[in-house]
Amino acid sequence: MSQEKRPQRPDYRKTFSRMAPPWADPQHRRQYEITHSNETPYWKVKRFTARDIRDLTGITYRQLNDWENRGLLPSSSRRGRKWRRFDDRESFAILICAQLRQQYGIPIDSMIWVKDQLLTDWQHGFYVAKTKFEMDGASVFLLTDLKHRFTILTSPDLARMSITGFFETSSCQHFLLLKLNRLINRMLLYEDPPFQLFESPAATHLSAIPNRQLWIREVGEATVLESIRKRNFREVHVQLTDGAIRTVFADQDYSGMTLSELDNLSKSWKYQTMILKKNDGEFVKTTRTVAIKPGDNIDGL
């Protein structure tokens, strides 16, 4: 009696290949395979060639060799005997160093320190800068003293640091500031597909306004701001006298109130105007306009 073979079960799994994350241990940065069930790879590391780095940064092959010999290039940039390959984090670090060298002429030792800061395990410099650009739409800067302090921040962050007196109280007397938006967009041209980010006009406008214009200068302005933020005001109007806020008028709507409730409502504020709408003997809508003086407590409204 012949034994029938069971049909082989089809394997629906698909195997994909990807590179280890750029922040992984350099000794374990190798190509490996992962198996997903009918999925496509969710992440792909872009690899930059030496030619890409030349086009991206403007440095020559000779400079690239010199930087490698002097320890400026990432230690994992050469794979065996093959020519150099760089991931996006390493390429961004080289781009930053090239810009600092071209614009400020900083020495190689300082460039190596900047490169090490951008390639630390806890900081993915390109990801941080791109995320801040995408989320805030503001100018993104690199701020460093080339010795101890190193941070990537936006123009509003820089304004807050100035207001709080960071630069006056810091022991360091020299800081270097490099704008990164144009450099981020250079990197994004190598994405698949390439795209560009743009600075938000609103964020740029707010950054350009002098800080004193963003401050509350009198009690009346604080009253207006508090009135606008209350959820139960439908409209807010401001009365000015000689450029100063004298009265804030806020409108409120009520419906389905009884006579006793209307009586209590009329006693809840000292200056007000009420308009009652009645239908079939019942009050269906009440509109109240309260007059608020600067400094009045409006928590009960």
C-alpha cells in the first residue's frame, strides 16, 4: 500500500534584508535578515558614497582621505576593503563639520569633538534637527562652545534662553551658532523620493518680533487674554481710551433657564446687559454681555 505524501504547506512569509540602525554598536553593524509575515520593511538606512559626500559637502576626495587619516571620519565608515559608505547620521556629521570649517575655520580637534557629539549613542543629530524643523517650522540652530556645551535648538528656544539670562550667567564667553535648515534640506534631497521642508511664516514672524512686544505690559492686557481663553465667552470686545484698555465686553449665551436661575444670573456680576427671548411663555434663550474692568476676577463667570 503506497503512502500518500501530504501536500507541502505554502510558506507565506517573506524575508527582507536591512541594515542595523545607525545608532547600534559599530561592532555589530552588519547586514542581517529579518522575517515578517506579509509585511514590507518599515525602515531603510540610506547609504552615502564618497561621491555623494563630495556633492553634499563640497569637500574633495583628497580632503576626505586627509580627514580619515586625522580621525575626523566615523570609524565605521569603511567596510573591509570596500570604498567608504556613510549612513545619514554620519553624513550629517560630516556636513556639519565641513560647514564649520568653511565658515569659521575651526581646527580639526574641535571638529572631531563636534563629530563625536553628533554620533553619540544617545543623540541622532540628523533625526533631532529634522524633527524640530518638521514639528516647529522654525529656524533650527546648532549652538556650541566647542568644549562643553552642545545642543540643537529652534529660534523660539534661543529667544527663551536669551530672556532667561542664559548667556549672561553662563561661564562660557564664546558660543558658535550655525543655522541648519539649509543643511537639512540638502540631506533630504537624497531621500527616496526627495523632498524639502519649509520654514513656517508664522514661526518666522514670531521669532522676528522683539521680545518686549510679546510681553504683557499692563493689567488690561492680562484681562483681555484671560477673557479670550475662557470657553464660555462667545465674543470679546475691547474698549480703549488713549490707547489703554478700559473695559472688556464679553458675550455669553444661555438657554432653558427658569426665572429663579435668571435672577441668580443677574446678581452674579455687577455690570451687565441681558437680552431675553421668550417663546410660548418660556425663556428659550438668554444673551448676556458683561463689562469687565482690568483686574476684575472673572473666575465666577
